[in-house]
Amino acid sequence: MSNQGFIVTEASPSEVQRLASIQTAAFDTSPINRAVFGRVEPAARHEQHVQLITAQTGPERATRRVMVARKEGTDEIYGFALWDTPHEMGGESARKKKEWLPGTDLELANVFFASTPRDPRPHYYLSILATDPQYGRMGAGSALLNWGCQKADEEDVNVFLKATDIGLPLYERLGFVKQGDPSTSERTPGVSLFPMIRYPPLRLLPGLPSDASTFASLHYAAFSPGPFFTNLFGKVSPDDKRAILYRRFSRRLQPEMKNHVFVKAVRAGEVVGFSYWLRVVPGEEEEEPPREYAEGANVELAKDFFQKVTTWQEGIKEAHWDLDILSVDPALQRTGAGKALLLWGIDEATKEGMDVYLEATTGKAHSSGEPIYLKYGFEASAPPIVASDGSFSTLTDLSDYLAPSQACIKPVTMVEDTSSTPPPETEQERKSKARTEILIDADSYYEVSGTGGENKKLKKAEITLNDCLACSGCITSAESVLVSLQSHEEVYSTLNSRPDLTPILSISPQSLSSLAALHSLPLSATLSSLRAFFKQIHHFALVFDTSFAREVSLAEGRAELAARAAGKGKGKSTDPILSSACPGWICYAEKTHGALLPLVSTVKSSQATQGLLVKHGLVAERLGLKSTEIYHVSVMPCYDKKLEASRPDFEEAGTRDVDCVLTTGEVESMLKTAGWDLRSASLLPSNTAPSTSTIAPPSQNDPEDSYFPSLLPPFTPGSSSGGYLHNSLAYALSSFTPAELQHARIETVIPRGKGKGEDYEEVSLWLDATAEGGTRKQVFKAAKCYGFRNLQNLVRKVGKDAGITLTKAAARRPMPTARRGAAANAAAGGGGVEKEAFDFVEVMACPSGCVNGGGQVAAPNMMVDEEGMPDVDGLGKWDGGGVKEWVGRVEKFFWSLGAAPSAEDEMEVDMEGVHESVRPYMPLRGTSAVGRLVEQMVEVMQKEGEGRRGLRTEYRAVESEEVNGLAVKW
């Protein structure tokens, strides 16, 4: 079996001595082994290893398997694993009783290595995993571990092991979770062995009438401890309540109940949870029998309460999906079953263009569903439906507001493996798809035939760095792939193994703002402390922020707008330009809306531009280094920036412009691991304040400013995601004469709907009638669109305006009706010639934009002042609140630098006559020192990049025939 470049095969008797040597080298110097076997003769210990391995490699071996890992094309053994297979379970004689050598510390041996009771069900158990220390961190351990995990997945059984503190990250990355208490001893503080379990792939199957009893027991176990069940049915005997649930589920599991859909989650042969969905379509309602109550139920309270629920449900007039029940075995909650069951229904509703509704319990009880549903994008759109216990509220109207570091709700999409041409589908095969299940595997997806036929392997359920649809995470193995290929562990490894490289780090303003908000520091102090940390602890040569690269990218964006207006480049002069700085949006467009790509901006993002400055521009030139001699690491607010850096367009001769991308959360983890106090370190001398000179002279404290200024405030107001929309308006204003500027107005149109104005707004530049002596005219129209919910509506509108046919991903609902604010109407005077199409749209996949990226640090539970009291100052320490409040705090820190300096004396414009809505965009008309430096840098990079290739890139449609891996119709 090949895995990560390794071949994993069974060991032979001739390899026993080599394996024993590996085991000795790998373990006998570990803290646990030194404590337990420190007084045992090394030769005796080695011989014990030989005997153990010999017993498992001979012809009369038990069902334990000794597997070795070799690099492909070599005979050298890099490591080995000893696995107990399921065929041994129940035969304890296969594992001989442990015999301790003289000198063994028997007390500690019994704590850490004594035989423990095994799960009676079939399973795999990893007894030994040893890698030759000279080949550490090369993937041999992962390959050996994957061998057993894949075998266990094929047989649908669990995997068990015990892990040291050092091994925990590897096992957790591959899906293991802690189980039970660790083995510890007061004699060995800080040393523990953690029992861990890895569950096999989850299967989503259609519920059957025979499942009614199982569903009843699961539902009762999941909800009976909560106040909802207690108040309504607390005096009903468990058997009576389960019997009523059984009869209720049995009726609704019948084939004729077509709009009642049950889905069960099965793992290791057991049902671990189920969901019950109602597909509600006006005119297709199915008659429901009266609700049944058992003796002891609070019938009066229950009838009153359920009538309120029914009244609310009947008020939903459009077709929708309703989640009636989601129950997971309490012992197996937080293992992914509930999320998979929930996402299945969201996916089904999305495909039909319907919303999802549900009713969730609230409060602090363990059974409260409110926090879970809020996490996955639901919001309350109706007042709580209150019973006498006050513990039940309605959470409806699916919204895609995501919390930092949260997986997105975009469903998994899978395609069939087309490496071989399948035979024509018969009528019987087509019908058999109604009884199809999907095997969800971290490594592969299989379409399992319900008729006993061969499983059909789907393309690998892995989202690679070059091919992802996520906005801030993913529900498949994408996250583990991202962490393993671009993570702080990779940075540590490269710094240790490549001392010949010059490491340079670039950090985004959004990441700085997140860390500043967490530690309650000014941005300049945060940057100063991070520079000290990366230079002193990890020996980075330079630490930049990317604000200067942002301004270079924005300047090139204005040039692109000018070229589009002149009819040059891709697209018609009347076509809008859609921003391209968000890699989540770009991946989405490439995979689902290839026809829109001619409208997408070709300007590189600030991260990509920073990569050019560091590896191919001013920085490399000053240092006298080639691009291959620089190790460039960036710190970004979302995981998808890892995807962007891996694009082939952003590399030259196999060398990436950005070698590795860390998220803000990963940097915070590095700080904690090193014990670095960002606040105390920030008290060191710092010269990191924003600079407005051309190029600052070299400084021993902060040499970065000798290359380009740090912490530049945005030249225009607007979003904390780069300010692309407002940059486009500044471009439009740049063509106005001084006289026209006196009659310019900028107005914002806010859509209807709670909170939608934060993520979707339209901004227009108007020229009043008096400027042309005629009709008031809208000369430029732009929009800001954040979040996939708004995005899917926007692409339909933009495609329609541009005459483009979109065949995939329909919108969930029409574009929200817009309304003008009172101030805008008063200033506008009403009327005028309005443009139909947009000129520019700033698009971001994450709701609230980059400050809410999936890689940002999450809000702490509480921040206090120096005396330990809650601090409510806007830029003081966090005093609690929800996700949106925390994102608002990060936003405050982002804007704490203020506005860019004005250059009024060089504008030749009477600012007194310029409307207040236009004034914030005026600095771009001046010729400040920083502005001149940006323009000079753009000019140099344009010349060096053939045909503007230096600051531009291209995007390509990814054609595929998609089949949703979780959306199987029954």
C-alpha cells in the first residue's frame, strides 16, 4: 500500500533486528520509558523488543500485524507499527500477559503499560508506532497510522490507541479524539498517556420502518434530561413515552408519507443519530393524526404550547424544509453526526431554492439547541414561543453569518470517477439509485448500492490547495490537508531543516487587528511585539505588514477600471468588474460560474502583490538574494489564503511568491507555545508608527521602513476587507473637474432585512442636475456583497445585466428590495437617471468580510481591566457579547489608525464646496509622499511584468459534472 510516498508492507522475520533497533531508539529515551525502564539493562530491553516482534512475524503468529514503512524505490525501513486486528478480539490469549524485566519500576509500569479492558466489539488497536529518529517528520508515522485506519474504515470498526503529549497532534489531525481519563502519576508530573478513539466513516442512510424503535430510544435519551421534556412529560414513564414515540415514528416512516424524510447516521454498525425533516409545499400537505399523550403528561400545557408552534408554522406561506427532530446519542455527541444530518437537509433545501426552518430549545440546559443552530447560520426571525418554563424559542430563516474559525455551510460536492468509461446505464440501475447510500470517508467517498452490487468509488473526498470551494473552512478533510501542507508546524520544520534560507514574514492588517483586539494593544504596539517575537524566537530577518502592498494593488485596480472604461482588456466597457481579492469567491466562481470570469478583476491581491515585492522586487534586490533563497511566510485572516498562495499563477520556476500561509489563530498558538507575552514585549522601543515619507532611512530597530512604510491607513474609507468598492468610487471621482466636484454626491442604498445592510449595500456617485444644466445623473454604481447567501443572488443579477447565462447555483430568493435612508433622499432630491448595471462589485465570501475570516482568533469569554473588573471601553478589554460584537471590536481596532493624510494644498480644489459625502475620497487626488511612492512602485512593477503580468493574473473555469455526495434521493 502506497501512502504519502511510502510503501507500507508486512514485516518479515529477517527484519526483526532492524525493527527492534528502531523501537529502542524511538522510545527508550522518552520520559515515560526512562521513568519505567530506566534501570533495566539496555541489552535486555532490546532483546525483549526482539522477542515481541519475532512472535508477530513468524508463520505461527497471532492475528497481530507488524507493518513497515519504506520510501518508494528503496529498501530502507523508516518505521514500523504493531496492530491488533479485529480478528483477535475476544481471544485474549492472543496477547500474552506482560512480563516485566528486572529493574522495571513496577508501580509506574502498572500505571502506564498494564493491560486494560478492551472494547468487546471488533476494533483495531495500535500497540506500537515507532519511527527511526533520523527519519522523523517525514511522514512514515502518518503512513503507518493510515494503513490501520484505512483497514478499520473498510471493516467499519473503531480504532483505539494510547498517545503521549507529543503524539497527540498527529493523532488528532488524523481524526482521533480523547476517550476517558489519561494515565498519570504524581511521580512523573507533566507526563501522561491519553486513551484515544477514531470512529469509522459516518454513513447517512434513509430511515426505514424497522428503525422506529431505535429512533424512539435515541430521541428519548437525547431530550429527556432537558427542561422541555421535564415540564411537558416529566411524569410520564420512560416506557410509555418511548412507546408513543415509536407509534409516531412508525406512522411517518411509511412509504406513502413522501414529504416526511428520515435520515439516520450510522457508524460502526450502530445508529448514532437521526434527523426528521418535513418538506412543506403549499397544496401538498399530508393529514396528521392528533397528537397522542400518555398518562402523566401535562396535557393542558402541551396542547397550548404545540398550538402556538402550529400557528407560527402555518404563517410560513412559501415552500420550505422544516427540521422537526435532530437527535444524537448523548454518548456520541460532538463527533460529527449532528452536523452531517443538519447539513444534509440544508443542502436539499438549497437545491430546491427553499429556506430551512426549525424550532430550537433555548437556555443554559445541556439539551439547548440554540447555540448549535446559531453556529451553523440560523437566526431568530420570530419572537420566542414561550411555555411556562420559558425554555423554547423559534429560530428560523437560514442566514449565513459565520463565526471566526467556523466551518462553512457550503455542502460537499462530489463527482463520479471518470477514469474509465462506464457502460450504458440500464433501467434497473437507474431505479436502484433510489436505494443508494453514500459512505462518507476522510479518504474516499463511495456510492454504495442498495441492491448488493459493487460499491462505486467517487473521486477522492479531499479538497486540495488548488481546488476548493470553501469560504472559511470545509466539512470534508480540507482543513486537515491545509494544516498539514501549510501550517506553523511546517514553518518550524522548514526553519530547522533549511538554515540557508532567509525567512521573511508579512502580516495582514486584519490579522494585526484581531491580535490587537485580543490583547488590547494598539496596532503599532502589536506589530512591534510580533516583530520582536519572530526575529528573536524564530530568527526571521524582516517582518512587514501588507498595508503598502494593499495600496499598490488598489492603484493597479484603478488602472484596470480605466482600461475597462476605455474598452481595453477583457469584457465590454459596460461590464462591471468583480473584485478578486477573496480566494473563496474565486474558487466558487471558477467551479460554478465560469461564464462570469471575464468580469472578474485580474489584479493580484495584497498577499500576492506582497509576494512580488518580497521575492522579485525591492526586498530581494536590497538583500541581494534570489527568490529561491527567501522563505516568505504570510499571516492572513482566512484559510483560503493558503489556497491562493498555492495557485500555479503565483509561482515562478517552481518557487512560490508566498511559501507558506499562517492564519491569525495559528500565530496566536505559536505565541502561547513559546510563552510570549504580546503585551509585555510591546513595551520594547518601537519605531513602527505609520510613515508618510518617501522611503525612510535604514533603522536598526525597524529596518522594514527602509523598504516601504508600515501600517498605512487606508487612502479611502470603506470596508476593512481592502476597500475595493470605495477605491472604485475614488477612481470615478478622479476624472471629475474641480467644477464638477462641487456637484458630486455619493449615496448609499441599504437593502431591507435585519442585518443585511452590513453585508450588502449599493453605493452610487451622482452628478447633480445643475452641473450639466439638465437631468441629475448617476455616473457610477458599485456594490458590496459579503457572504454566499448574498453572493448567489448577486451573480444572477450581474449575469442577467451582462447577458450571461448561468446554469448552476440558483439564488435562494430574489435580491432584497432596496430603500433609501432619509438622509440620502434629502440630499438627492429624488429622481434622476439611474444606471441599470453595476460598474464595480466588492465580493467577499465571508459575512462581515476579512475581519471575520475563518482563521481569525475567536473572542475570549471575558476581558477585564487591570484591576480585574469588566472594562466596557470601546478599545479597552473585551467585556463579553456575541460573535458580531467581537467582530465589531476587531473592526474598531482596524480603523484605529484613522484616515490617510490629506493633501488639500496640492488638490487645486475648493474643499469647502465639496459635499461631505465626497470629501473622504479626495486624498487620492493629491500627491502625498506615500501616494507618489505607491505610483512609482506600480510603474516599476508594470514595466518588470511583461504585459502587466507582474500585477495581474488569470482565472480559469473548472469544468466538472457535479453530483452531491450527501444529497441522495430516496
